[in-house]
Amino acid sequence: MTVDTNKLVYRAMTMADIPAIVDIELEAFSSPWTTEAFTNELINNLFARYLVMEYRGEIIGYGGMWVIMDEAHVTNIAVRSDFRGQGLGHRLLFELQRTAVFFGAVKMTLEVRVSNEIAQRLYRKFGFEPSGIRPRYYSDNEDALIMWAELDRERLKTGEQ
């Protein structure tokens, strides 16, 4: 389905969103987070900030991060499979960065599978640079590429993507 991006809504994730988020996790990742993991993030993690992307009242993507002091650490970001390929991951990452700046972050980090070139290309568009490897980071023992970006506060404040 082609999305009219003017009708996208971004909002904070709630407990009621978790079933839809877990469904997206199952589609997107070989080691998906569980209902319990998201519940713990929303209830117990004071650093956690999670956003959902809605289209016509339906959750089609989400992203999460921890904002600690002046750093934001992306925990996960995903778009429903039937909505991929429309630049929605780009829009979601932009909203995560705007939210990170709102909460005081000046830089952002994440880990990405070394084999996930599509995600790495997206992150590079946002200024992320490789800074190291976490060996056997994922449950299937694949390495993670660590990436960092400085957050361009002025660009993010104006909404310029």
C-alpha cells in the first residue's frame, strides 16, 4: 500500500500498542523482542523513549531508544513488511533523532548487523559513521557494526529531512 506521508502520525508508544509492535518485530527480526521486553522498557526503563508511526489509525512502524545524558542509543527500528520501500524507515529515524534532541541528546549510536547493508545505507544518510565491531553480538553470533552520529540540532528543529 502506498502511504500518503502527510497522513503519518508519530506518537509515544503505549502498553496497548505492544501486540502490534511484537507482530512487526516477528516480521522484521530473526531474534525479535518479546511482549515482556517491551513491557519492561515502558514500565521500568526511565531512559527508554519509544515512538510508533501510525497511518490511518494503524501502527505501521516503530522505533525505540534510550536517552542517557547527552547520548541516544537506538534499540530498535522497524516498519511493517507491506509498507517497506517507501522511505518510512527514513522518516521514522528522523523522528527518533528529533525526539532525542528534545530530550537533550547531542549524539546517537546504534548497532546494526554487519550483513544488513540496507540499514547501514540508511544510517549513513543520517551521518552515522562506523566506529567499531561488537563480535558475536546477535544471538546467532553475527557481529554488530557500531555506528555513531552527531545530531544536527538546527536541521532537526526545523524539520528539514
